[in-house]
Amino acid sequence: MTLFEQMGGVAGMIYSAVPVVVFVLANSLWGLMTAIWCAVGSAVAITVVRLVRKESLQPAVSGLFGVAIAAYIAYRTGTAKGFFLFGIWQSLVYCGGTVLSVLIRWPLVGVFWNFVNGAGTRWRKDRRSLRDYDIATLALAAVFGSRFVVQRWLYEEDLTGWLAVAKIGMGFPLFAAALVVIVWAIRRSDKRLAAAIEAERRAEEKIEAELRARYGETPAQSEPGHA
């Protein structure tokens, strides 16, 4: 399974856009309260569909949670643009978190990928891998930062329709650009670490062979009961 598929793939892009489109359309036709219920209802429907199709529920549940919070803020503020406020500030938090992870030398892309694959922290001992993951994490930070700047400005200008366009357009499409950098960093690091592990294995085999030769042993002689 590719990284893009783990993030939800094409279906995830569609699912994430549906509640936003439904909210904007319903708000323009029937008003804020109807739009809120329609958005929440569409998110629930997506979760049910994923459950029936036995797809990964994590993206659906996260999406439902996000839509519920967005709907609540829209209800409390009494404005349609309030629906996007949670996502705007969420982007700022994510941007700050990714930048901070680079500053403390634990870039989140490297941490996440190697944790998922059970590779441990060996990658942090390789300077080139650490640098590559820094670049990938900063690319992700740029995505979150640009989302905040653009959508915050649209929010202040009270451009709800364009907020919806920006949220969708700066969602998976913009993330795809960062994904290219992320995949580049992962492949370079994985290839380099695999080569290092193989070199260590060969070095250990060479040392073992030299020790056996020094003490007059062969693999066959060292096996119990071997003639």
C-alpha cells in the first residue's frame, strides 16, 4: 500500500470535499441551520458508507469529528464563515508543530514513517536522512502555513464561497505537491539505511569468518555432532 493510499487515496479526497460542498450549497438555498445539519448528515453518511464497504474508518471518523466541530462553531457564531474557522486555526497549529519538530531535530515525517514501519530511530543517526526528512517536513509546514494565510484572509473578508473553494483546492491537491517531496525523502532514506544495514551484515560475516580461520574452525566443525 502506498503512502497516498494510506492517507485515503482518491476516495479520501472526495469524502473530505463532500461536507464542505453540501454546507455551502445548503446555506445558499435554505440558510445556516439547514446547512449545518446537512453537513453533519453528509459526514455521518460517509462514515456509514465506509463502514459498510469495510474501508478504513480512521479518516471518516476524523472527518466526522472535524465537521461536527466546524458545525458547532458556525452555530455559535451564527455565521456561515464560522464553519471554516476550526480548520483555519488547525492549519496554524499543524504548521507550528511541524516547524517545531524540525527545530528540535525530530522531523515529524521521519518520526511518523519510521514508527509506522517499525524501523525505530536508526534514521536519526544518518545526517543525510535527517536532512531529507527536515526538507519533507518543512514542505508539509509550507502547506499548512499557506492554508492558514489564504483562508484567514478570506475569512476576514467574509468571502464564504471562496473559503469553500480554498479549503477544497488547498486540501488534497496542495498536499499532493508536498507528498512528492515526502516520497522523495522516504525513498532516499530507506534506500540508504538498507544499504548501511547490508554493509554491516557483510562486515559481521567477514569478522566471523576471520575469527573462525584464526582459531582453526570452519562452519562445519563448529556444528555439534558433525563429522
